[in-house]
Amino acid sequence: LLFIALVLLLWKFAWKPILTAINDREEGIKNALSAAEEAKKEMQNLTSDNEKLLKEARAEREALLKEAREIKDKIVTDAKDLAQTEGDKLIKQAQATIESEKKAAVADIKNQVAELSVEIAEKVIREQLSNKEKQLKLVDDMLGDIKLN
């Protein structure tokens, strides 16, 4: 009897709160497991997204490096071409300058030779014409040459 009375009392006052507590605990565990499963899925998604972003970042970095190399090569090639063109232009200008200076020097030498020749001829003629006998002999020689022709 006491046992039945104890079971009835427990059932009336303690059974419902114990069942409610057990049900609440079971519901909490289910919620925690479901939240853990969701967190696990979200973590996998984040990991997958991170790997995807890393791959994209690496690909973009490689593309930028490739583009930078191409730009560098183009700049170097353009600079070489420009330097070659400028070098050829300077060489042609230098050759033209040398040629013109050479012509000017030759012309100057010719002028100096002509002036020296005239001075020498003038001195020779003065020397020959300074003496009266030499003048008469020169005139006779010239007259002799004219008659012979």
C-alpha cells in the first residue's frame, strides 16, 4: 500500500516534472545536435568558399604577373627599338657632319694652296722682274715663243 501510495504521489507530483525535464533535455540535445550539424555544414561551405577564393586569387595573381611580364617585355623591346633608331639617326647625323666638315677642310686647303701659289708666283715674278736685264730676256723669250707658234 505504501508503495502504491508512493507511486501515486510521485506520479501526480514528480512524474510530470521529471518527464517534462527529460523531454526538455531531449529536445535541447536534438537542437544542439542539429545546430552542430548546421555548423559543420556551414564550416564545410566556408572551407569550400575559402579554397575557391584562394584558387581565384592565385589565378588572378598569375594573370597579373603574366601581364606585368608582357608589359615589361614590350617596354624593353620598345626602348631597344627607340635606342636603335636614335643611334642610327645620330650616326647618320655624325657622318653628314663629318662629310660636310671634310668638304669644308678640303675647300679651305684648296684656298690656302691657291693663295700660297699666288704668293709664290708673285715672289717669283717680282724676283724675275726686279732686274732690268732679266725683264728684257723674259720679253725676248716670250716674243720668241709667239713667233714660233
